[in-house]
Amino acid sequence: MTIRRSRGDGGLHWDETRERWIASVTVGYTPAGKRIVKKASGKSKTEAKDKLKEIIRDYDDGLAIAPANYTVTDAVKYWLQHGLAGRSATTVKMYTTYADKHVIPAVGARKLRDLSVEDVDRWLASKTDELSTRSLKLIHGILNRSVKSAMRRDKVKRNVVDLCEIPDGREGRTSKALTLAQAGSIIALAEQANPRMRAYVVLSLLIGARTEELRALLWSHVVAFDEERKAWLPVTETGWENEQFAIYVWRSVRQKGDTKTVKSRRSLKLPRRCVEALRALREEQEKTGGKLSGTEGLVFSTLKGTAMSAGNVRRDVRKIIEKAGLRGTDWTPREMRHSFVSLLSDSGVPIEDISRLVGHRNTVVTETVYRKQIRPVLMQGAEAMDDIFGS
């Protein structure tokens, strides 16, 4: 007499056509009320029964609808399509390029449920001679976020990628900072250049704003303190006959126009050299009837009035650097910001104040990445001991 299996235990039957044992179990229902049935097969009844137990175990773990053939490629492509909303086209292209070149060819064919820590460790280790540490972090992040996305959609039980350590890659290009003499030479040369180049270089070096922030700067965000009205007003309204000037670093060229982080949104008082450079730029734009001003009131724009690209900025900055006797291709615009941090640090400005000026979340990045002190010597300990014990 055939004994009926209990509800929820699934079913087993012999398929004459396929000559295999078939295991099946209902794991849920579609929104339309149709049953979702998971099936597996085996040459022997025991094999089919073991597969049925695995399906039921996954069902109990909340992974009943996860397909057994769901691969890493499926997870990565889904994340690239649905996980980058709000990112710029450039960012999406970068992630897609790294995924297509480094992630999918190496581990893409692996079934996601079978992906192991060893698989990921070996893959990252194989890339250490090819990629920098930053690039290794980037490809690890792509895989990590793809698997997290798959977990949220019940495609896999756990994220093994999150358990992996990222190795050090090949040594990349080391960022650097200008010395005080080099910075002075570049400022002097910039002040002899055209008004746009002058203003851009002087602001980069003397307020430490990111290139993406300066490229998005509006004239309405260049302000002066009007003593009569006791308020900060745009220079386009109050003019240049004031004592104090500032800029609102509230925008960037990122996808939604936001600054990099919340703390990056800041207001900075302008040094006199910056004020004079901006004044000269504004006067030049007014002479041309506004033709050199951006269509949206941008401070820095191309001759056609369009927003400047990263390439435009890099070209202009390197011209000045080369005139100062340095090799232009060895320097990037962001290293003006590094120089700002280093020069302030070397002159004794507390690292906490510098961190706020450049809009960092905390002092860690300011110290470990940006500060390239000209004299990186901690003197307080030695001076204190000389006072205590005598020199």
C-alpha cells in the first residue's frame, strides 16, 4: 500500500519517459494565485530525495524561489542595471567597465550559491600585480554590492564576499603637494595668465576646494558682507567695494548637484588674492557682454559659455605648472588641494580646522591622504623634555 507523504514534505515519483526520479514541492504562490513548484531529479530515489531535502531546507531558510542556476554574472548585471540609480553616466560607465573586464570573466560563471570565500580570495590575489589597491577595492565593492542585492532578493543565503580581506595591489601613482616656493611661483604665474585661469588656480591653491566644486560654482554663491544691510549678499548685487568676501561651496558637478558629503557643504571666507582674481574675471566677462559667463551663471565656463570639463581644467592647470618649471603630466588639479592642506599644516593650523576647511568627514582622511607636510616633524615632545631636563 502506498503511503502518502505529509503536507510540506513534497513528492517523489518515477518518470518513465526520463527514466529518473522526480522530486517536487510547492514553495509558494504567485500574486495571481498560481502555485510555485520547485523540482529536482536524480537517477536514484535516494539522490532525488536528498535534492528534495535541500529544496525544503532552502524553503525553511526563506530561499525557496532562488534558482539553482543563478550565477554571479546574473547578480552583477542585475546590480548594474538596478543598483546605480541617481549615479552619473560617467560613474555607471566606470562600474560597468570594471565589471565587464575584471569581475564577470573571472567569477561570472560560478553559481552564486556555490561561490566561496576561497573563490573570492584567489580572484583578488590574481589581480594584485595588475591593479592598484584602489582598483581592487572597487572590483571587490562591485561584487560585494551585487551579492548583497541578491541576498535582499532571496537569491543566496549569505554574502561570502563581505568576509574577504582586500589585498594590497601594485603601487599606484603617489599623490603629492607643492612646496611653499613652488606654490608661490605658480600663484605668481597664474596672476599673469588670462582671468579665468588665474582665478581657477588661485582659488584651488588658496581655499582648497575640490575641482568638481569649483566647476559648479555660481556667481550667486560668491558673496560679500554688506555693512549697511548687515547681510551676506551676492557680489553681482552688492559689488566689490566691501571688506569681507566668501563663497558658498554648496554644489558640485555630481549627478544631482550635491557636494560629495554633507560636511563638504560649507561656506569659506576668501583671501584677498582670491577676491582680486574673481573681480578680474567678472570684469572680463562683463566686457564681453556676458559671453564668457556660463549659461547658468557659472563662474568658470568655456569660451562658448558651457560648463568646464575635467579635461578643460587639467589642460589649463598644466600650462601654469609647466611655466613654473615642473612637468605638467606629473601633476593633477586635485594636488592643488593637497598642497592647500600641507601648507596650512606646515604653518601650524590645527588639523581639525583644516579638515573643516576642506569639507572632510573627520581628520583621518586629511591626515593620511591629503597632508604632505614639508616639515613632518612633531616637535612638542622634544621641546617639552628640553624644558623639563634642560637642553
